[in-house]
Amino acid sequence: MKFKSKENYWTSLSDIMTGLMIIFLFISISYMIQVKNREKAKDDLVRDFQNVKVDLFNDLKKEFENDFKEDKWHAELDKDLSIRFLNEKVLFDYNKFVLKNEFKYILDDFFPRYMNIIMNDKYRDKILEVRIEGHTDSDGDYMYNLNLSQSRTRSVLDYVLFNGNEYFKNLDNDRKQLIKFWLISNGFSSGRILDNNAKYCIETGMTENKEKSRRVEFRIVTKSDQLLDEILKKIKER
């Protein structure tokens, strides 16, 4: 009888251990499924934002391709969703920040069409900000050029919102607030000069093209850039 009781004891302990292992297995599987689902959701989100950038690029190209020609606007669209106006002779007088009439005409045509694209329902929740960037060549003092480039972007911002055509004035309040929320004016001085291929000299090591370096850009920053930064931070924290 004592031997049988001992046998029952070990059988019960074995059953308990088996039960605990099964519970632990179910917990592990459940956790793995949750992790997999989170990874899939993250991947789907990143893929969705990447598709948004591709679609935005294609829509901008389709809308403005004929206008970008050198004999019209002399502008170009980059894969980073920046539209670069490259002809400084049309933009501003030398060392001045007052918009020339030629650039005003371009902005009157460009800005309403541009905003109508990015305020489309499929894009508006994916956009973090829209930067108006001013860039100079490497000639002259850096801080002087910084002030000049910043003044030029403020002139552009002031014109498209308040002193240009009637587009912005005729928008409803919600759209006005959205545009004000998005738009940022930044002066970069000579920090991002370009080479002959309109690529950053600091990345290519090529000689500066001063004419391309002197420019104004409209750059769309999507929330995907912010999202990828957050993902990278989490990876580093692991």
C-alpha cells in the first residue's frame, strides 16, 4: 500500500508538470502570435506609407511634368518629394529676397495645383509637413547666406498665403488651418549645395554647380519618415 501511494504521488506530480508545460506552451504560442501580428501590422504600415510616397511622386510628376521644362519653370521633381525651382534669375534679384514678378506668376499657377494634390483624402492624413526651403551657393559668408535664404523662404510663404492670388483666401477654415499647420519655411544657407546632377555634393564628392545650388524647394515630408525613425529607435533599445 505504501508503494502504491508513492506511485500515485509521482503520477500526480508528473501530471501537474505536464499540465504546466502545456500551459506554458500555450502562453508561448499566444505570445509568438501577438509578436507576429504586431510585426505584420508594422510591416503593413511601413508598406502603406512607402506606397503613399510612390503615389505622391507619380501624381506630382503627372501634374507638373510639362511645367518643369527649362524654358518654362526650370524646375525638377526629386524622389524625396521635393520640387526644386532652379532658375534664381527668375526667383530673386542678386542678394535680394523680394520675389520677382516671374516667380509670382509661377507660384500663382503652381501652389493651388500643388495643394489640391496633397490635400486629397488619400494623402492628407499621411503628411507630416510641407517645407519651403531656401538654398544658396557656397560663395560668401555662411551666416549672411543663412539670413538671406531664410528671408527668401519667408517671402515665398507670405506670398502663397496672404499676398498672392485668391486661392488660399477662398479656402474654408479647416483647409486654411491644415495648410498653416503643414507649411514651414527653412533657410539652409550653403549647407546643401548641389552638383551638376542636382545631387548633394557632400554625398557625391563632386564639384558644386552654383546655379543649381541657388534654389527654392517645396518638400513634402510624410509621416513615414517619422514612423521609420520611431522603429529604428525601438530596434536600438532592444
